[in-house]
Amino acid sequence: MSLATIRSAAAMLVPWGRQFADAGAWRLYVVGGAVRSLLGGTPLGPQDEVDMTTDARPEVVRRILTGWADTVWTQGERFGTVGCRREDRTVEITTHRAEVYVTGSRRPEVTYGGDLLADLTRRDFTIGAMAFEVPTSPAAAETTELIDPFGGGEDLERGRLRTPRSAELSFSEDPLRILRAGRFVATLGLTAEPDLEAAMRGLRSRLAIVSAERCARELSLLLVAESAAAGADLLARTGVLVEIVPELAAAELDPAAGVALLDSVAPEESLRLAALLW
């Protein structure tokens, strides 16, 4: 785990932290894939996109960014997200959220709050439930620490895929997370914990409420990953693959046969999909 890369990135983002602090003592945190990459030792490039979260409401975020960022877009504001570009960096800033899911839907009712922990708790996996505060000065950047209430950093080191809350609850609320589990196994070389795999198996029918386009997007990302076979094998073992690729069941194909071929085929979606249906 590399705090050095996190502190280096924090120093680069000081102007963002200062802008929000000066506008009303609002706090800003980096979350998501950027934190995961930094922990792995990959430095933050000047053009790398960053996801942030804040205690400021969306309309406040928009006002803070307008005139300071080069471009601001608000298409996601009703969901709590305001995007912007300043110099070469694209940033999406989302107000801390807590979500309540309506039965039969994966569209949550979103409520805003000032609690970072509640925001991290609602995230899909522990490896995505980490953050660090954007500092307001270079001196503060030197002491930046990882905020990791669910042990995501250790999970990355040990190659484990877990959920912050019960996997059954998490997947029941948003079944698209079932497919994301396969993608993270394929892209990051992780191993799903037994309770997570059991929840995938037990809740795979919930994928019926997810659009075909979203399912296809996740499968596409999995198929071109370095360890596509591992991710596809997880989906096959849990019965998920047949749920999202009904051609396998219709043709009475054994998913395991196609899965075994994936990593020996060039990482192109069409070729690997053909191998899967072999």
C-alpha cells in the first residue's frame, strides 16, 4: 500500500481543496478508482480523471465551480453529481449520499447528507469504499491519510473481493453489482469471498431488472480484461453467465468450455465473445 502516491496526488489537488474551503468550509474527498490506483503505486497524471465527494449540496458545488473551472456540466445534478474540467483535469463531484432502493427497481431514492461514512457504506465493494481528503495546503498534503473504514486496502493486498455491507443486501438493492464483481475479478485479479459468491448465485435472477445495455457493457469490459477467464468463470459457476447470455442455455452449451478458451484468445470483445459461445 502506497501512501506516498496518495500524498503526491493530494499535493496536486490542493487548489481544489482550497476552492471549496474558501467558499464555505466545505470538505472534499477523492474516492473510487483513483484511490485504488494510487494505493497500487500508480501516480496521478495531470490529465487523469478524478471522482470526488463533498458535504456541499449539488447547487452549491455548481456555484463554487462556475467561473473557477474552465467548463462545468450539470446533466447529473439531479442525481447529486456536477462535472467540470479545469486546465487538463476532468473531475466529477458528488454530494455525500445515502440511498434507499424501492422493491423491484435498481433506481435508488437519493438523500444527501454530510456524512462521508454513510457515503462509503453504500458503495459496491470495499476496494471502492476508500477515500482521502483533498488538502487545502501543501503542508496538509504531506500528512494526508487514507480513509478506509472497511479494510479495502488490505483486501487489495490480499486479492479479496468483498462488500462493505452484506453481499446479499448489496446485490439485492443493485443487481448490476453482481456483474461488476465478475469484472473486478477479471481486471484486478481478485478472488470473490464465499458469501459474495453465494449472494451472486442466489440473486442472479434479479438481473432481470437491469437493462440489457448495462449488462452488455459490463460483459464487454470483462471480456477484454487481462484475466477474462477468471471473471467469466465466476459468472459461470454462479449461474450468472447463462442469465445474461441466454444463447448459452438455448444452444445447451457448457459455459465452462468457452470460459477455458478466453485467455488464449486476443483481448478483443468480438473474438472472446465468439470463444465464449464456442
